[in-house]
Amino acid sequence: MENQIIKVCVRVPSERKEDLQEFAKKLRRKDQIAGAKAPGWDAKAIHEIARKKYGGLRELFEHHGWPERGSDMMRQVQSRIKNDYGSVENFVATHSSE
């Protein structure tokens, strides 16, 4: 299973708040080094590739022959990419080698 970063809420004594925050920072840094992805990385990657390689999200949809337009594109882009490429990681890898 892929590492995922989740938000966790805990109760700690007020004088230990900084200790817990520092511990959480260390965990996040360790996961970043190990390759864990921050929340939203996939949407950012998709939109960056759409902008750089296609000229925008609409052009990405037109290039692939996907029918959605307008706000429907935002709701469907990840599903379309997963259907055509297998995963967002594959989409990114395919476009990084171009």
C-alpha cells in the first residue's frame, strides 16, 4: 500500500504542544525523503502538465477526445487519466519523458 499522509487530531497538554508539532514535522520530512506525496500532489501535477504540454485543461480534454467541458472537466479529469493511463503516476511518467 502506498504511503499516504493523513491529518490526525490529538489532545495533548498545552505545554507539550510544541514537542508534538516538532515530532510531526520530523515525520513529514522523513516521509518526503521516502517518497510519500503531499495531499493534492496529483491535482497539481495534472494541471501543470495540462498547462505546459497541452496549453490548458480544455486542450488536454480535446487532445484525448474526452467529451466533458467547463466545470465537468474538473470533476472528471482524474477518472479520465486513470482510465487512459492506469494511474496519475503513469500520466506524470509518460509526460516527463516527452
